[in-house]
Amino acid sequence: MDNIEIKKFANRVRKNILFGAYSAGSHSAHIGGAMSVVDVLSAVYCLANFDSSLIGKPNRDRIILSKGHACLALYGCLIEKGVIKRSDLKNFETSKSYLFGHPVMNKKKGIEFSTGSLGMGLSLGVGVAIAARINNQNYKTYVIQGDGECNEGSVWEAAMIANQKKLNNLTVLIDRNNFQQTGTSDEILNLNNLKDKWNSFGWETQEIDGHNLDEIRQALKFDNSNRPKAIIANTIKGKGLKIAENNNNWHHTVLTEKDYEKAVSDLDEI
Amino acid sequence: MKYNNRNIQTWSTIGSRATFGLSCLDLIEKNRNLLVLSSDVSTSAGLDRFRKSWPKNYVEIGISEQNMIGVAAGLSSEGFQVITTTFSPFQTLRCLEQIKVNLGYMKNKVCFVGLASGVVLGSLGYTHCSIEDIAVLRSIPNITILSPADSTEVTKCLPAALKHKNSVYIRLTGGSKNPVVYKKNYEFKIGKSIVLKKGKNLTLFATGTMVSKALKASIILKKFKIDSEVINIHTIKPIDEKQIIKSAKKSRLFVSLEEHNIIGGLGTSISEVISGIKNKPSLLRLGLKDSYDHSGEYDFILKKNGLDVKSIANKIKTFYKSK
């Protein structure tokens, strides 16, 4: 799939996110962090060995959204991959649905694990990657984390063991949108130079523009190391929803009908 | 495992931890799909031989218990049978939320083994004791809790746990020279308690190291013409409600015995079962006080909590006479 197609895919994913957020109504939805990760997550879904025919197959690449609050981006990608129906988002976060405000493990629907409690996805990814090695399987494991999530100590436990086991079949992508729930990362718990941190933990680390598909593709493609790979993707929280961009009030909020319609029409113009 | 006199004596001498290591060696012979994960405790868990003989099946995780449960869940999701182990406080409370989410909520199946639970490591201080593990784990759905009575029962718990439908916590108690409860082979089934001694005046429900003490106390009680039934509750969750209700029909006096905080363990489990029945028996709950007051040697702490055989027998005698 070329970058123009991935860009269109990502644009549709953004619309899916907005549709889900709008459907959630007064329940609210995590919008900012879902919109920031879209381009990275779309590229992973488009370039990985993953489609609806591979669900449940041992050779599928494993994609784990560790920052589970960005679930609408995950559901948005799975809709575009034909794994789940867009109409299922109408019941998002209701008891009628299987699509909740954090992903609930559902292998048949492409949801590898239940996530949302931050800092747990990478350990799961390490286990899955070790399993591939023991079983001589070629699948790759991708774990998508938030930058705020890197506050969790368990992330660094997992980072150390991935290096120790030289898991070059494991990639972590960090959605570096510089915000977390109640403020900027710098204000809450400064991550300083995240690239240096991952590098010093033994990971092959690249820092890219997380909205530039050329850079995302290049970083995902890089495969010349016996080390696990970390991609720090610099992103804009709320990207694609103009009123939400770099505005942390959109971390978890209600999307009104008026804002929804305006946002969709803005995306139609891209 | 061969259940002959020699092996049973050896397991008793080396204690539950080293027996756990031997049991892993036995299991791997028949099951190459087994992976054993440890947080830098191979020597403490009797896994040194396993680590050297089966390097591909031994996964060293380092001192990172939260990570260990996550990695174990990932491996389990890919079809491996997984055992994890470290000292009980770190195998349970340190990584409790990982247990909840990865094993309870997602139902990835892992057998996690808590070494040196209870107060056997009391001389190292309460950081290394585990008097809360049953209470906290009991409230997590989809987790089975086993508490073997002696080293022989450890060898029964492990294969049963691997065949079990959901995740299992195995709570190892006692030190070396772990008293023998089972002198020969017997049938072990998760969830089904075992009547070790029949009696008609009262029923002693015990778990872990307290099973042996209950048997010894029952001999003292006999001298006072108190005929007690002794039941090994090796499965704390799901508790054997059927047996408890059956016992309640014939016995008016219950005693629970556990090397665990008096809050939230075996005694609490039994009281939950009998709270719903008519003409419920009186229950004397014996266990560790809800306290971190004083560290010390194993026997010192047990005695301070009234969990030596003599104190147990005395308390039961007083309870019996008061009714």
C-alpha cells in the first residue's frame, strides 16, 4: 500500500473515531490521544502482515494497543481492515456492545488483549515475541504506547527484558503527543530525552514526525538490527480535529453534533 | 513422581520450595510445552537443575515481577503452559494488578507459585512474609488458590494446576523438614477437600502447614475426650462448599486453622459458606493476628500467634467447653 492510500485510510480512521465519539454522547470519549496516534497506527495496520483473513492465524503480525484509552483509533483501523462493522460503533461504550472505552480482548475481532491499565502492553508484547522465537515463527509484534504511559515503571521493566532477550521481532511505537490527562508531560513527569532513554535501554531507537508517512514507513521498514526497535513518533494531540489540536481539554470529552459535523466536513476536504 | 517412602521423606526434608523444583523437572519430561519463568530466584525455588538442564524452557525475567506476569500472559496467549515463581509477597501483591488484568480479566492461563508464604521467613522481617496473599487473591475472579498441606501435596498441585481451566496460585508454606501429612499416594482433585481423620465432636478445617498441626492437636484433644474430624482444605478457592455444608449437618463446632492473616483467608471463606445455612455451627477462627508487630524466627511467630500445637489444642479445648 502506498502512502497516498495510507493517508486516505488514516483519514477514514479519523472519521470513524469521530463517529464513535459522537455515538458515545454524554459517556464522553478519549478523543485527543486517539487522533494523535492515527497516522502511526494506520501505517502499522496497512504495512503489517494483517488483514481480516489472517484473524486467528498464527502468522499474523500481533498489534497491541497498550495505550488502550485510544481504543477508537484501534476500532477505526479494524473497521477499515474489514474486521469489525462501522455500525457496531453506534453502540460504543454501551452494554449492547463489545466495543468499550478500553479494548476488551476479542481475538475474533482482532483485539489481541484487554488494555487500558497503562504500562502492561509491552510485557505482553515481550511474551508474544519470545513465543515467536521459541516456535520459529516469523510474525512481528508491534506495541503502541503513549508518552504519558512511559511514566509507568513496568514499561521500563519490559524494556530491559526485551533488550536482554534481543527481541528484534518486537517494535514499540510511542505516541509522543506531549500531553497526559491533566497537563503537559513536562509539567506532570518530565520524560526529558525519550530517545536517549530508549537508546540507553538497549533499543534501536528512531525519532520521527508521527504524522509524516514517509518517515513512519521508513522507520517501520528499518530492519537491520539484532535489537528491539523503538520509534518515538512526535505527534499533535487531537490531530485532524482542529478545535482539539494541542488542546488538552479534548483528552476525554463529549463531541457535540455541531462539532462532529464540522469536523467530518473538514476531513472531507482533505 | 514416584510416591514411595524414600521420596516422600526426601521431599519432606528438602521442603516445599525444593520439591517444587523437582516437580518442574518431572513435568518437563512429559511436557516440552512448559515454560518456567523466574524473577531471579532459581536457587531459592529449587530450579537450579531445571535452569541448567532445560535452558530453552527456563526464562529468566530478572527482578521485575509485574513484567513477569505480563510476559507469562503473552506466552500463555500463544499456547504455552507457563509457571512463574518468586517469593510470595512479590508473586502476589507486587504484581497484583497484572494478575487481575492479565490472568483474571483476560483469562490468560498461568500457574503462579508463591515461595515461602506465611511467616517462615519471619527472621527476614515482614517484607518477606506473606500473610495477605489469600485474602487479596480471593477477590479476583478466575483465579484458583491452592495451599498444599505438605511437600507431597506440592507435587500433586502442580500437574493439577497445569491441567486446570484457569490460572492457579500455589501457596507454598513451611520450611525444610516440612512435616509429612501424606505417607503414600492419594487422589488429589482441585476443589475437593480431603477428610484426613474422622471425628464426631467437632471439625477442624486446616490448610497448608496447619494441616499437620491440626492432626497433632487432634491427638491431644483425644486425651480430653474430644473427638475431632480433620479436613485438609487444599483448595481455598473455589472452597469445597459441599463438604463444609455436609460437615455442618453433623458437627456443631467448627475450627479453622491457617498460617495467614485471620482476615480474609480460610476462616473467612468458611464463615461465608455457613452464613447462608440454617442452624449454623459455631466457628473458631485460628490464624495470624492482623499485625506486623514483631518479626522473628518461624516458630517464635507461630507461637506468638498461638499457632503451635499445644496452644491450638488449648484454644480448641476452651472453645469446646464453652459451648
